[in-house]
Amino acid sequence: MTAGYIRESLLATGKAPVTLNEFLTRFKALMRWGYRNDYVSDISYMDKLEKFKDTPHRIKIQGKFLESSELSDLLSGMAVKKWRALTEFLALSGLRFGEAAAPDQQDVDLKSRTIHVSKTYDAAHNIVTSTKTSTSTRDVYIQEQLYQLCRRIKAERLSDNIVLQMSVVFSLDQREKESNSTVMQNI
């Protein structure tokens, strides 16, 4: 086996450079394991394997977020109150949908202005699980605009009983979560 053969084989798949680099990382780990366990006698060719040139991360994420004015336009164009509130909540908190749908009442502390993210909602399996990585478990500060939104959502829920698609501020019961899972799967 040679570095050139491995490189050509990976390129022949037609996959994107980011995917090829992931394959290469896993391949190297597998070969090192094989070498340590005496399944492979020589891995010196691996020093010649370099990552494929890829688009820099900064360029990849360009255009993958909304400017403040674009978010305002989006929110003002949303007719359904609960979806507008959910979208605004996600934008202001930086939480993913599953993170926003999973927490219990005690995970949102408006007094200390903190959201404790320690679990995520898996709509595909309709379960709440731990976060995918240890760095996903974190505390998110509730800044003033988010604080006002949370208070408004709580007040609106008390007055007209709207059911939002998350339990962060609203404590959905299991029946509501199951119903919302079906809604999310149909979107």
C-alpha cells in the first residue's frame, strides 16, 4: 500500500474535500490501531498522506447566518405567533431546536438569567437524551432581549394558553411533546 494509491482511491470517490479529510483521519486511526496490534507491519507511508485542500471555515460559514435586519424581516413576516416566538428564541439564545425542546422548568433560571443546556430532544426517536458532546453541555446567558421574550412568552401562555414547540420556558407535558414530534417530522 502506498500513499499515492490511498490518495487516488479517495479522490476516485468524488466526495468533497471535507469528507475525504474525515475518511483520511479515520483511515489513519485504523491503520495505527492495526500497527499497534501487529495486524499491519508498516505504516511509514502514512507520513506522506496530507489533508486535501479544503475551503477555509470562515468562507464556508459565510452566508449561513442572518444579519439583524434579515432576522427582523423574517420574524415580521411570520404570521403564526408560536413559530415567530420559537424562531426568535432560537436566534437570541443560539440553541439548536433539540436543545430548546429538551430542558425542564428548572433548566431555565430567569433570576440568574441562565439556561442550563444538558440534554437534547431527538424528534426522530421522540426521546430526550444527553447532549452529543461534553462541550454541548453548557450554560447560556439570557441577555436582555431574550429575557423580555421569555417573560412575554410566559405571560401569553398564561393568558391564551398557546403551546410553543419547546419546553424551556413553557414546560410541555409528554402528550404535547409527542404531538410536536409528529409536527416536526411532517415539516
